[in-house]
Amino acid sequence: GAVVSQHPSWVICKSGTSVKIECRSLDFQATTMFWYRQFPKQSLMLMATSNEGSKATYEQGVEKDKFLINHASLTLSTLTVTSAHPEDSSFYICSARPSGGDYGYTFGSGTRLTVV
Amino acid sequence: AQSVTQLGSHVSVSEGALVLLRCNYSSSGPPSLFWYVQYPNQGLQLLLKYTSAATLVKGINGFEAEFKKSETSFHLTKPSAHMSDAAEYFCAVTRGYNKLIFGAGTRLAVHP
């Protein structure tokens, strides 16, 4: 149980375009999901906390207008990188925690974004 | 606030040797602590977690960790390393139903 599916696993896009990444909890409901960014050989940096039915909470330094987060249902959160630039190239990982669970956090398999 | 410090960005052991990955935490209240493993270009897999139950936690793949409040530590160990254990390991802390804060990670290399 507690499976999180992330799609796509990799994507290449041109500068100036937008890319949407989906994070789905397959067998549980998640009122809260988390989006992380990971640069090569570095740790995971929390970008934002996605809350179902309300606005996401962004970490300091993360541009809200650039990284749009939508959590419209208890099983789906999306991250849209708008007007992508090469510096946005990174590994993005989502995480979800079952509602009322025992602090278990499950991670998606990640999305490798390359902006050319 | 919570934070995690992983001592040693790289650890190298021989196959069959003891694995010890160090993690110290800081928390403003009772913490929940986690160890995750990450293989290249993949997400994170939970090895084990501490959530105020037994202080010695056993996880998957023969790993275990001991919560020591007096030392604010949660070190990860495995008695005998296997080649397949080579990966990146992350220690993480949270408090309550809150965001996970990760350490910088430790890359484990296992050589024959």
C-alpha cells in the first residue's frame, strides 16, 4: 500500500514553454503532498507543501508564479513549471502522506526535467 | 525548528563489513526520524522510521537504527554490507504532521 505515482519520469522542453508534472496517490487519500527539487549530487530541497482544496505553502525563495501547484483532489497534485529556463532543469520529486497516517511519507519516482 | 546533520558525505566499506551512517538531529519537540535510500534517477525508498515507539528500529534489507535522545542521534547500521547497498542515503526529521527536512545525504560505496 501507500503508492505514489509521478508522471512523467522525464521530460525535455524548450525554453519559454510550460511543463506539468503529476503526482498521484494510488491507494490512499492525501490531503497534503510535498514537492521537492534535487540538484545533482545534492539533497532534496522542499519547494512547497500542497494542500487539497487550498493554496500551496511555498518555501522561502521559491517563486510562486513560476512553480504553480494545484491540489484539486485528495489523490492528485500537479506542479507546473511556467516559462521554463535552462536553470529550471532538475530532478523534481513529490511525496504524499496518508491522511491520519502514522507519519509515513511515500515518494514518487521523480521527474527529470531538462530545459533546452 | 527541525534540522538534520549527516556526518560524512561519502562512506566506503568493503563487502561484508559493517555499515555505519551517522545522523544527528535538532528538534524543538519530540521528533519523528526517517532513513531513506535513493538509487540513481529514482525516488526515495523508506528504510525505517522512528515515531516514539521502540528506540531500536529495524528496517528493510537488514538495516537498523537506534534513537538516542541524549545524543540527539539516529545512526543507521547494517552488520554486513552488500554490493547492492551502494546508494545515496538520507536522514530526515519531522515533528507532527509536518514537512520532512532532509540531511545532505551520504553516498555509500561498497567495494569487493
